[in-house]
Amino acid sequence: MTKDALHFTCLGGGHGLYQTLLAARQARAGHIDAVVTVADDGGSSGRLRRELAMIPPGDLRMALSALTSDDEEGRLWRTMLQHRFKGNGAMAGHAVGNLVLAGLSETTGGMQAALDVLARWTGSAGRVIPVCNQPLEIEADVAGLDDDPRIMRSVRGQVAVATTPGSVRRVRLLPPNPPVNPAAIEAILNADVVTIGPGSWFSSVIPHLLVPDVIAALNETSARVIVILNLSPEAGETQGFTTERHIHLLSQHALGLEVDHFLADANAETTPGERANLSRTAARAGAEISYRDVRTILADGTMGLTHDPEKLAQALLELASS
């Protein structure tokens, strides 16, 4: 694939998606679509979701802020969207962008229309798309919450799943098999490159793949589909999970999904035997595993725990053209 100004469609949520969108901008994408999870139930998003029966706006707001125009006005919009009110009153903890989206959603008739309006105001480099046009809930089967580790308990809610002291074995969406946002399918089918992840595996990445129409679109698209693996396990929901376990869980939840590449951090300490196992695990999803230096370097010269947008952009462009 040698086309210039590629169309990137990025699936995820939270800080992981934010970094990927910055990378897509560094890659000088011709267009960027962010397909965003809608299962958050904590903090400002959770409050607005419960009080207004709306799609939680937090992950959508973060994606918008990554795409604001790269000029003084755009940077002001980015700061404003992310600003949180302080104090102890009713507004405390709310992000300004969440409130703007809540108001626009009511006045325009829906969240997608609200996002499109705010994208125009902010000179966005792309479009932000909720994966579904209704709020979803995550429910997980968790082991290790009882004395007998074989006993599975059900844990419901994104925050509860992300912070459980037990070991998450499987997640599902409520309601099951929700109707997909048609704009999400269009974004996947029209893309040149589709990225999945990084991010909280059970609450930001896998939920997209529990929507059957998303799996069908990912298998139908002519885009290069790349799963960006996390740099380290997430505290709580994937504590202690290996890279191989992350790939296995993704394949276990997304039955029938085929991807082209799993992108792993070249700085991770892995033996030749471990890399051989990872290659076999990736191959079961029809994919190759590729290693690139994608970590940020901190001011003191040590490696950070986030993806460096410039390095990630280069890695994605290399895989897209391979």
C-alpha cells in the first residue's frame, strides 16, 4: 500500500485512543475517523449518563481534543474541552467538553450530530463516531474474589471491571448484540488503515469487538488492520497478563476476526522462545506480529509507559505499506 494521505480509522477509547489519534496526525493522514467506546460509567461521564440518560461523553471528548486544529485557536479548544471544574459543588469534576456535548446532544437531536458540530467549531482533523448510538454496559466474569479461585463472580460496570481485584476471564456487553452506529461501519469500510487499541483491554478495546457488525466490517474492509498492543499490563483488569495472553483474549472474544498485524514494543524483554509463541498466537488470527520502538522517552532518558506519537506514526506507515 503506497497511497499518500491515508484514511485512518482508529478504534478504542481513553488515553490509548488519544495517543493513536496523535500518531495518525503525525502520519499526515488524509482523514481520520475515531470509533469510540460508549460504556464508561465513572466520573463526569457516569454522572451525565445517569442524570441525562445519554451516551457517556468522556472518551468522545478526549478523541475530539486530540483532533482539534493545530493552531492557537485549536490549542485553546483542546485546553477548554479537557478543563475540569474544581471545588465541591455540583459542577466539581465535570469536564467542560462533556457539558458542551451534553448540551449539543439535546439541542441537535443526538450525540453524532453534536460531535459533528463540535468538530466543525474546533477545526477537527477528523470525525469522532460512537460505536453505538446508545450507552452500553460491560459485565465481566471474574475469578479470585472468593477463597476458591474456581468460583466466578459477575461484575458489572466499566469502573468496577477496570478496578476489580480479581482476574477478569470474559466480558460481554449489555444489551447483547447492540445495533451499531452505521457511521462506524462506513468508517471501517472506507479506511486504508484500521487500528485497534491500545488501551484498557476489557473496557476500551474488546467492547468494540463484541458488536457483531463491527467484526463483519473489519473482515470485509480492504484496509490494513493493525492491533496496537499495550506497552504494559493495566493495573487492575489485566494485571500480570503477558502479551500472549492479551492476543489470546482478543481472539477469544472476537471469534472469527482476522487482522493483519499485531504491533508490539521492541523494547520489551522477550526471549526467542517467547517471540516464537507470540508469532504462533498471532498467526491463529491470520496476522503477523511486528516489533517496533514505539515508547516515549522521558526527560531523564528513561522509557515512558505511553506510545510516542511520532514513533507510532512511523511504525503504522511501515506496516501499512508492507
